[in-house]
Amino acid sequence: MVIGFLLLDIHLPYCHSLKEKRKMLNSVRDRFKNRYNVALAEIEYQNKWQRAKIGIVTLNCQKKIVESLFNRIVANTEEIIDGEIIDYKIEYFW
């Protein structure tokens, strides 16, 4: 069993309040949960409205499937957020 962890560091230059940021992140969380069956949580920068660091976790029997899923999530995130991904990191645990 492979557990995959994706860490996304996101800059949101057009968010002007924490309320806007939470609304956008909740939309992303719901979309990814329904589409990719992953768990997502904001793990840093909770009090900054133009930054977010989110962690995404999934598991599967094959590392290649987890890697492919995370690559699709990174590409999809760039399309749906009104901002940019500063950095991302993928880790695997067996």
C-alpha cells in the first residue's frame, strides 16, 4: 500500500479577505474530494488571505497511479484557482 502526500504552496493575489480565501479553498476541497476521492486540508497560513498551503492525501496499491493522480491535481489546481502555485512537493510512504 502506498500513501501519497501532495503539498501545494499557493499565492492568491486577488483574495482580499479571509472569507474570500476560505470560499475558494472550500470549493477546491469539494471539487477534489468528489472528483479524485482525496482528503485535503489547509495546513499553514490560515490567517493570511493571499497565501495557502494545503496538504492532499490519497492511497493506492501502485505508486504510479498516485503519481498520475497528483500530476492531474496540480494541473487542475492551476486551472481553477485565481492565483498561482508557488511550489509543490510529493512524498510517498509505504
